[in-house]
Amino acid sequence: MNSKFKPLFQPYTLNNGIEIKNRLVVAPMTHFASNPDGTLSEQEQRFLSNRAGDIGMFITAATLVTENGKAFYGQPEAISDAHLDSLKRTAKLLQDQGAKAILQIHHGGDKAIAELLNGLDKVAPSDNVEAGARALTEAEILDVIAGFGRATDLAIRAGFDGVEIHGANNYLIQQFYSAQTNRRNDAWGGSLEKRMAFPMAVLDAVLEVRAKYNRPDFIVGYRFSPEEPGDNGLTMKETFALIDALVEKPLQYLHISLWDFYKKARRGSDTSLARLQLVHERINGKLPLIGVGNIFTAEDALNAYQTGWAEFIAMGKTVMINPTIATLMANDRENEIVTVLDPSKEDHYGIPDLLWGMCVQGGAWLPPLAGKDWAPRDI
């Protein structure tokens, strides 16, 4: 290993005593490859089979917790015992490569896809005519919260090392916290504290299942997006309030969702500083933070880590085109890391067919495509 990259391979001990062997994390990547029933497919298995080597934590694709929230074709599911065997195979596949396997649990809210809901209504915190979603009833809210608990139960029984609650990217949990999408005037909306009730209830349901199994070693993380566009969108000030609540819970880490590791705050705080820096300062050492955002090379990862703004560095797009990126870093082969996707190398990447079709068309959320201009989205 090139000695300069050794900082990325330092172990880190979480507050529950679990050691993560290094600071490299595979960010959750939507791979559009599970079977229609949400179980592990051959293409999904191939995609996961060699991307966790020399990685500290591997966070799975967003995994559905109740049927009325399916937001991706080929989305994995953790809804009932019918998914248990598939989840066991997924956890083992990642752990056999030496990584901690973290199941990201998710509900799409008004971003669900109607044709994937088996006749169920698309639901959200409040009516959204444009999205074709109606407001959840009180009973339905409680059922979705219970769904996150059931998914955690399945994850523990399947042998995962932990779960990550997907509270980012404008999906249901963030929809409840944002005044832009939550216009309720009951116990689940209105004031900031009431809008925070759903995220906290989901977290409590997850923690309750962990306690039921007496598994303090089971890792629980929470992913969030720090800001939203729009007059009523989330600001850094509201994100600080969320962080203040989260760090009081027995979590093991927080995970920020960003397109650009260095993107500066838009509003609600010092706009001359990076969002990640502000968030890390707000956490103030109470929990480790996973940082992410257009990190493609070993140098990118090292530079990001050396800012001091994150204890872990997550990579997504680059892992799609460099399946063994951490192994390359660990073996002084970082010069072999590529930064653009070559459409002529389909077999090399092992990317599932549907996702591959998207990749060769190009897009800001996908790896840069050889010969095409590319820029991250400004969100």
C-alpha cells in the first residue's frame, strides 16, 4: 500500500464496541436488479459479488419496507418472511468479502411508482395532486412505522450487521420532515417538532426491535439530505435541529447525502462554508459521520478524509466502474482506477442490464460517460 493512503485504512470503533476495519464505505446504489418480488436475482448477486472487498461497510440499495412505497423497478424488499432467505444470501455475500453488511430500509412516499404498487394508493404525508398521492391516515402512518420495525427484525434474523434508515433524497421520511411536503395539522405535522415526529418514530421502532433481540452490537445509522430547493424546503437550520435530536439517540453513525462533498450551504447557516463541515461541527464528535459526493479516485477519497469533516468516506458511482476500488487502493494499484464508464466494457463492470442501459445514456447520478460532458446536479 502507498503509505499516503494508510489513513483511509485505519480502523474505527463505533460507540457499541463494533470495529469497522477502515474508513471506506460503499454508498447505497440503486441497481434496478432484484426480482419482481423483491428477492435477490442472479444479476444483482453478480453486481454485489466483488464490490465489498477491502471495504469497511457496504450499505445496500434502498430496500422496501411496505408494499405502498416501491419507488424503483427491481427494488429489493424486506417486508415479510418471504424475503428472509434472500436477505440472508445478500448479507452473507457482502460479509464473505470482509465488509460489514448494512441494510438500507426505505419507503418512497409520493415518489413511489404507481404501476409497482399492486393496486395500492400512492401515499405521502399530505395530498400531492401532481404526484398522484394522497395523505396517509393515522392508521397507515403507524403501519409504515411498523414496517420499518419489521424490516429491522428481518435484517437481524438474516444476519446483517446493521440497518440504515433512509431519511434522505425526498423520500417518505424526509417528506414528513419538510414543510414543503408535509402540510398536516395533526400530531404528524405543523411545527418543526411535529414534522420531526415521524422520523423519530421510525427510529424508535428500529431501536425497539434491536432492544427486543438484545443486540447492542447491531449497527443503526441514519441518512439525511441537508437542504432542499424551494421556498419551504429544508434549510441547514432545520437540518441542525434534526441532528440535535438524532445525536441524543443510541445510533452508531449519521450519513449525509450529497452530490458534491464540498458543496457550500445554501441558506440557514454560513453560506461561505461547506454543508459537510457545518454538519460535522454540529455533531461535535457525538457520532461519526459518513461523507459522500463525487469521490472517484484514491486521491479524492484521501483529500475528502483529510478535511476532517467525516470519519468515513462513501463511494458510489466510482464503485460501479471500479468494483475492486478499495483493493486497488490497498495494493498500491490506485493508478488503475478509472473515472469514466466505457460503453464497450459491459462485461468488465458486471452492471445489471437495466442499470447498464441507463449508464450508457448518461446522467448526473450515474458514472461519467466517456466522451460526454458531465456535471453534478445543484441541489
